[in-house]
Amino acid sequence: MSRQKTQTDDIKSRDVGGEAAKKKKTSPLKVFGIIAGVLIAILVIIAAVLTILMFKGQKAALGANKEVENIVVPAEVEEEATVETDSDENTYIFYNGKKYIYNDKVTTILFAGIDQHADEQLGTFGTAGQADTIFTAALNTETGKYKLMAISRDTMTDVNILDKNGKFIGTEKQQVCLAYAYGDGKEGSCENLKRSVSRILLGVPVNSYAAIDLDAIPILNDGVGGVEVTVNEDLTRYNPSLWLGASLTLDGKQAETFVRARDIYGDENQNNLRMERQKIYLTSFIQKTLALTKQDIKTPLRLYNSVSDYMVTDIDTSMITYYTSVFLKTGFSAEENLIKLPGTTTASDKYAEYYIDSSALFDIVLDTYYTEVK
């Protein structure tokens, strides 16, 4: 009886399948229409999510951006520049016969490479490493134009000094790289570095940050299939393959050496030489990442996730989505998008000291963060 029931069920199943097959054969346009409708619905949902993410990312990128209330006018340009506030509390800068107002649609992202391994950052104030590499990205969220600024680790600026409990003691004129060291190796260090970088930029707010320790360099490098460079300095003492003039695709270990190596016993210009190498590497890395992203839009998120354990950041996935949309639209050119803050290096009894050309810096800040009022 049980067997007969099963056979009957099988016959019914075959009959039903046959009827379904007939229906499919007789109405292919209807089936195609349903599938197309589902696909269109999915695409609309994806587009809506991406739009929301990009809008949210743009809003998050600006953060609490507002007009700079106390722009620092360097002594070198005090006679030519004046700051005035009108009855509506709008602050203007008058300089070289022109009138400027702060553009609150420009966001600043701080990137720092830390000379310490993740497992060495203990979360106690005063135990963090130093910010060996410092870049800021100033992005105009309206036009999509951006500028990467390389800041020497030796730049002298006011640094907040904190005790082991994170209590503020005072400020001292020190190398900006030490601002990170006075933190906890996590958010505290990043916030302290933000303060000092903002001071370097004459009071312009830093909206977000990403601090990455040295373990992440090989991961990022290999994550894009290696980075092509022409070695501009003899580094064979660190790696035999890195001879002057060599053109090669760096593997992870070679990349770490190329961007980090610095002769601490050399003259005061050793960090300047390293910054030139970092410029070469960063240019090639960005261009390759953009090319890969055009093939796979998830590339930035993949790289982001691959180094999340080696990074302290307040940049979320919505901001990554937004930044990706901007950079894909505008592209990257080292000549147009990357500059080093100008200045001179001197040797002190303790270490190299880099002093930024304040007059040139003022022009850069006006050009990047201010809009001329006609």
C-alpha cells in the first residue's frame, strides 16, 4: 500500500511537472518579463543602497565641519592679511587685494603610518609608536577635487603632552610625529595627532583619520598584486634587489623596506629622502588601486577589510563608498594632486627639525580651504 501510494505520487509529480513545462513553453515572454522585473528591482535596490551610502558617506566625511573661528595668520604675512567678521558672524580673510571665505564643504582626512606593530600598542598612554608617515587629503565634496599633502614627521609644532593616564599636562614645541606617541596607540593617539596636524594647517579642522601600523604595508601591497616602482636611491644595504635605477614590482617585504627605510645615523635630510620614495610608491599604489577598482568596485572595501586589524580609524564603509565614487570620477595625478608642505630642515642636538615655510603654507591653505568672494 505504501509502495502504491509512492508510485501514484510519482505519477502525479510527473504530470504536474509536465503541465508546468507546457506552460513554460507556451509563455516564454511572460517568464522572461518576470525575471527581468526581478533583476530590475534588484538593480534599483542596489542603486538606492549605494546612493544612501554615498549620501551618508558625504555627510559623515564632513563631520562637524564648520567655519574656522580662529584662523592663524602667520607672522610672515600679517602685514598683508587681515581677518574680519561681519554682523552675520561670517569670517573673511583679505589678502593681496582679494576677499576669501572658508569653504565648509572641504573635508580633511588624516593618514598616518605608525612605526610600531599592532601587538606592541598596549592601550596605555605614552606607550604608542611614532607617526613616521603623515599625509592629509583635502577633498572638496562639491567639486570632487582633492589634494594630498605630505607632512614631514620632523615638522616642528605644538604637541599636547599627556601623562600615563591621559591627563593633559601642557604643550611643547616638538616633532609632529611625537603627538601620536603621547597617546594610547589607539583613538587617544589619533586625536592627539589630529590636534597637532590642525595646528600645522593654521587651524583647519581634521575631520577623520586612519592610522595604520607597519604590518599592514605588505598586506596592502600584495592586495593589489604588487606595486611597480623605479628605485631612486641605493637601498641595497636593506635589500639587495633595491639598487639605484632598478625597475621592479615590489613584493610585500620589498615594499615595507622601500617606504620605511631611513638611515637614522645619516644627516638631517634622511626623512626628506624617504618622503620622496613614499611619493613614488603612493603614486603607483593609488593608480593601480584605481585601475583595479574600475574592474571591481569592491576593491577599496576589500583592502579596507584586509588591514582592519592593523588600523585605528573612524572612517566607516559609507565613507569608503563615497570616497571611491569621488576618486573614480576624478582620477589621480601626482603633479596635480600630491604636494609636500614646503620648508627647510635643520639639525638640532636631539634630532632633525623641519620648519614649514609659513608664507607658502598660507597660500596653500587659502587655495585649498577657502573660496574667493567676488
